[in-house]
Amino acid sequence: MAKHILKAAPSSFGRLGLATALLLAGVCLGALPSHAQNSEATAPTISVPDLLRHPPKLNYKKLCRFDGNEPLAQDWVEWDGQGAAVVPEQMLADAQRYAEGGKDVARNKPLARSMLEHLVVTPNLSASLAKRRLALLLLDPEAGPLDPSRAEHLLNEAITARVPGAALSLGRLYRDGILVPPDASAASRLLTLAAATGDPRAALELADLYRRPDTVLPMPGAAEHFHMLAMISVQTALVNGDCTLLADVGDFYLNQGDAAGAAIAGEWFATGAALEHAASELKLARLMLSGNGVVKNETKALELLDEAAAHGSIDANTAAARVYLTSGRDLPKAVKMLEQARIDRDMNAYALLARFYRGDFTGTPDFSAMASVLLEASELPAAPPALLADLAYAFRTGQGVERSEARAAAIMRNVADADTPEAHLEAGRYLIQVGRDRLKAEKHFRRAAEAGNPPAMAELATMLRCVPGLGSAAQATQWEQQAADAGVGESLRRLARRAWEAGKLEEAATLLQRSADLNDRIAMVDLAILKQASTEPDAAADAARLRQQALANGEGVVAGRLAVAQALLRSDLPGGEAEALAQLENVSAGTDATVDTEWAKQALKGNDASRTAALERLENAAETGNPVAMRILAKELAGRDPEGAQRWHVRAAEWGDAEALQQVVAAGQGSAALLKTLGDRVICDPLAMYFVAALHQGENNPDGAARASALLAQAEEVAAERVADQVRLGRALATGTTTLQPDPERSARLLAQAVAAKHVRAKVLLADVWLTHNPGKKDDVALDLLRTAAVQGDKRAVDHLLALGLDAGSPLREAALVALQAAAGAGNADAMLGLGSALAMTDAERRDEGLSFMRQSAEAGNIAAMKALSRLYASGLSGQASADESTRWTRAAAEKGDAEAMFQYALALDLGFGVTPDHAAATDWHKKAREHGYVE
């Protein structure tokens, strides 16, 4: 590396030494010591005031000059690449305008590169200057194919020609590892060479470089030395009118990575912004948006972004549009700004515009416009991997283009070839989406994660959690934590869920709030659910506010409306099915496969027209790879299109749907082809993993048994994260399948964890495991579980105890009745009914006691008890038949809204059974029965 530098500047630095070079530059701070390469020397602290902590008080309006607004010599867009009737200096200036773009010139980096290529091969005084600028474009993918080797060569030639900024540029490239792996030694020599010419930016870069613990110091106190040099050269440059330096000094302090540095940076940016310097306005606006080092002020930030855009900043145009879109405000203005930035070929603008037309910020897509934006961007150099992945998805699903898996695959092959962290992330996601080569997907995610890509860390964590043999649970947790620390919403929510399940509600709320602050709509809804269940003051108001935030237009609106609808359907939030359906209808058909599926599930309950629409949306969702939609579609088609139903049923199983897999296992329909397909899926549902294990067990060979064992172990690990999954998997393990024997030990282990987490249903299931698989060993514990579950109001526990209480031959009968009596004493109306029924029908001596319990249940509003009493008095099992008492309880049930009781009471009125005949009243009750759905 050193030979390039010495060859480039043999007389500038290599022989003269830094002190002489500084003297030639007009700066004298004392000669460097002869032991400059001693990295072990202790760097003394130099106590000097930091004169750069505040911008110097100068008459900037008089001193400053900002280049770049001069008119073009000509419109170069149609230039043929040959000679031009323009002086080289003007052509160079015009090339720079096209490279940067601005208020009056649309950015066109490929054109700028062509102009500079012409200048560097044509003898002229501007050729050396053009070499530096061309070198930088050779490293910019938006300008065309990358050519780092030629860029390095051109910069070395520019250094030899003493082109200002050339040594600084090459030094930065070596420092950041753009040309080769990072080389701090070569970087420091080049930056020192640039500093020797009086370049204040180089002095700042050196001060920053020598603060790094892994950098070899040229002398003790090198960081402080070059910081002092920067103080002198910065102020000198400012006095000489180089006020673009205001933004550069601000960047220097901002890169320190702390709030104090950001606050200093804010002062420098504010000084530049006051001079209408677009870059300073943009940087200050970004600080205000984040609240980093300055007071957070979105309104002022937007004003600054608008001003920076008016002063020619393309990035400000896009940044302002992003704020408008994210917050859901002034969407027409945002689109107008993005369309302008699209003319300037800003890739961030293309990506945002495509997302807007996809409906990401409104729930209302325009797929044709989206496809137009994506196709146009894909033809430009340096289309980002995420944008190309969006285009591939459009081809996979037919959004705005003709569906073509081949086109999608070709696009994603090109993405994978880009070999960047972002490209590896998207390539891995694509392989997972299409269910192809999950091991290759894992390698893509790992490469991106190890390069510092946070979303890839989250994806890798998921694979390590769910796929046996890829890594440990500890490794998965480590990657998950890193992703959460970097602000990945999915990881923050997953950690919050674990804390929630463990009863650490404060920790869960903190994690969810952090994710919600990053505009994660799902986190807003989860936090609303958490607060809805809280008894703290204002918790309900906070929940309502979060719910409205999740529903509003802006970033994540589709996910927010879906999350609210699902919470309403689960009764986690107050509302109901009608409101849930209304929120789902606020997202247009085809926007999101999960929304389409949820909407269809509700619409299938309606009339023929809504069912037809539901089937259309289900098919669309199924085609995009939604396994739930596939399963429901298979069920709906079963009666009229058996072949279509079977096809979708198989596809649902291939995509890892637990219910579809359960049916395949039960029907003995497993196959090598199905297992091969499932082998490339990442399945994280523990119950689905269990049924895949059952399919492997059915292979009847050692490899199949080993895979089944590994999957069962992995399923148990994943289930441990959520109580609901522990219960689902525990129940399946207790039952077994045609190929997997019941596993009461593992089932009990999972269910015991759920019981410890206070899951009532798990108590019933665990009791059943012990009573069924270990009779006589843990009967007392099982009955106690059933008793506590019944006391807590679980009807299944009551039914279980009732079954034992009705079994005259069971040794547990009396204990079961005692447990029922405890639940009845706690006010459980079902337990009152169960205990009363058991006593009244099986023990003549305790019949009256039983009837008393049944009446208590009925008087508590239990319709089943009312109807049971009616039957007992009608049949005489109460001890004496009584039509009056029977009809009295029938009427009580009818008045509570029971349709069958309405019908029976109408008949009693017709017949005069226990009541005076009244045909008019009977007619009314018959009508009410029909209105309540009772078919006569």
C-alpha cells in the first residue's frame, strides 16, 4: 500500500517530513519527534481549549461563498460524447452540477461520468481536476459500473498533480476500506499529506482517526495535535470564505456518537443553515427530527427540509417527503416532492414512491403506478436491493405486472450477486418466501448480520430458533438482542412478548414503547392491549390513544389496522366483530394477504355475495403464499371442487400450516415429496413442527426417527417462549398421532410451565395427563388442579369434575364432588349446576341438596340450569313431577334469550302445560324463536 503513496507524492511528504510540509503550508506547531512510529508511547493529554466547540463569531454573510448555482453552459443530456464547443473549465463545472443535481439541474450521474471521461483523456488544464471527480464517480454505483482499481489510479495521478482534495479523498477510501480492507496506516499518511497543504478537513479526519484505540499513533498526543491544527486551519478557511466547512465540522462532532458531540454539531449546522446552505439545513433538520443533541421539533425540521429543498438539496426533498408519509400528513405534497426527486434519479425517492403506490401509507394501492416506478428504477444504475426485491415480489404476485416466477427469480439472482449486506438480506428473504434452500438463506442472513445489518440479525435469530441444527438457543437470543438494540421492531416485540409471558409487565411495556416510538404499529397495539388490562390511572385513555395512532394513515398503517382488527376479534380490545371488519375494509383488497384472509374469514359468515368476494380474496392471498388462506379455501371448495380443494389442502401443508399438516398425518398422506418441500421451509409454529416430526417418524427408518426427535426438541424450545404454544403442543403430545406415541412426560413438562404462568386451561390439560397416563400416582395433585381451575371459572374443569362425580364406580367420585362444591361455593354457576345434577340424579338422599344447587345456578342467570330444572320437574326426577315448575323454568330461560326455550314455552302456552292456555302469546313466542334462529 505504501508504494502507491510514495510513488504518488515522492517530494511532498516521504522525504520532507511532516514538520517541513507544515511549514510550507504556512503552519508551524513544532516538529514531530523522531519516535513518531512508536505506537506504545503514552499519549500525553494536551490541555487546550477546544476552539471548535462553537462556530467562531464571524461576518459569515460577507465572507461566505457557495458554489454550484451558476447556469449550465448548455443542456448536455443529448450530448453525443464527442467534442463540445465549451471550454474545459465550464464543462468540468457542468459535470459537477449534473453529479450533484439541484434546483435547476436534474441529477444525472451517468452523464456526469461521461463528461469527466471526456475531460481526462483530452489535453487541457482541467484534466487533473477531472480525475479526482471521475475517481469518486467510478466508486458510485448510481453513476455506472464500479471500477475501484481505476479510481485508485486516477486519485494517485491527481495527488501527483497536487489536485486539492485528492489526498483527502484517497485517504478516506483507505480508512473506510472502500478500495481494499481498511488500512489505517496508508490512510493516516494520505490524510497527513492533505493536512500539510492546509486542508482543514484532513486535520479533522486525522484527529478522529487517532482517537480510535486500534490506530497506530505517529507520536504521543497525535489526536490532540491534529485537533489543534484543525482549530487553526478551520478558522483560516472560514475567514477565506470556505463556509461549506460549517457542515463538515458539524459532521466531525456528530461522528463522536454522543449527545454532547451532537449538540456541538447542531450549532455548526445552525450557522450554515442561517446562510441558506442546503447541506447544513438538511443536517440540522435530521437532528431535530431525532432530538439528537437538540430539542426535538418536527415542525421546525420540516421547515428546514423545505428550505433545503428550495436551495437545491435533492436529499432534503426526499427526507421531507418521508416525514410527511410516515406521519400520514399532507400526502399529496409528499408525492409531489417524490415525483420531483424521481426526476433527479434519487433512489430513496423511487423506493418511497413505490411504497406509497403499494398502499403502505394509506392502505389503498395503485399497483400499476407502483410497477411503473419499480420498473423505471430497476433500469438505472445502483437500484438498491430492497427496491429490486419489491419488483421481484410484484412479479411473483402479479401486482401491477403479469405474474412471472421466472422474472422474479432472475431479478433476485442479480440481487444476490451484488454481494452487499442489503443484497444478502433480500436474497435470504426471497429464498424463505418461495421455500427454496433454507440453508443457503441462512448463509445469506449470516453474512449480512455479521456485516452489521440489523434486519438480517432478526432473520438469522428466527432461523436459529426454529431450524434444528443451525445453532443454539443462546446464539439465537444473542442475535435477537443485537437486532433489538439496533431498533428492529420485530425483535423488540419478541423480547417484549417473552417478558410479558414471564410476568415482567414493566419490562414488556418499556420494550413495546421503544418500538412504538419507532413507529411500529403492531407494538402500539400490543402496548394498548397491555394498558387495557391495567388498573393504573389513565391506562384506558392511553390504550385508546395508542389504538388510534395504530389506525391513522402513515408508516405501517396496514399492519396497524390488521393488528387492531385481530385484537378486536380476540376480545383483547373492546369493540367486536363489526368494528374489526370495518378496519379490515379500510385496507383495499390485494394490499396484504393476511388482511385479505382475515376479511374473508368474517365475510364467509355473510350472504352469497360476500362469500363470493371472500373466495376471490382468499384465492389471491393463497396465490401469494398465505397457508391459512390455502386451508380455508380448501375447506370452502370441498363440496363443489374436490380436486381444487385437495390441491389447496396439499399446498397449505407444504407451507407448514399446522391444521393442514394434522389432517395429512391423520389421513396417512405423508410423502417423501412433501417432506422435501417442508425441509426448505422455516416453520416456527411448534404445533406444525410436531406434525412434521410425525411425518418423519412415519418414514420408518433411523434417519426419519432422528429428524423427528430433533424437531420435537426444537418445538419444545420454541413453545417455551409463549404460554399459548406450551398449551397447544402439550395437548398434542398428550394425545399422540398415528405415527407418534403419546409423550406424557414432555407434555406434562410443557403444561406445568404453563400452569406456573397461571394459564387456567393448562391446569385442566395437565390434570388429564396425570389422570390418564399416570393413574393413581398424582390423583390428588390432578384433582387440586381441576378444583382451582373450576374455582377460577373454567367450564372444562367443571365438566371434568362432573364426569368423575357422575361415575359411581370411580374412586375419585367423592373428591370430585368436594372439588365441585368448592367451585360452587366460590360462585361458579356451572359448578353449582354440575354438583346439583350429580347429587340430584345419582343420590336420592341428597336430591334436595342437589336441586338447591341447581336453583342457585339458575337464579345466578345460568340458562343451562334453568333448562335442566325444567327437564327434572317435567320428568319427575326432581322427586315429584310438576308441570308448573317445569314451565316456570322454561319461561325463565326463554326470557333470557334462549331460542329453544322460546319454542318450548310457546308449545306450553298452546297446550296449557303448567300454564293457562294463551294462543296469542304462543304465537308471539313462536315468532321470537324464529327471529332468534330456531327452525320450526
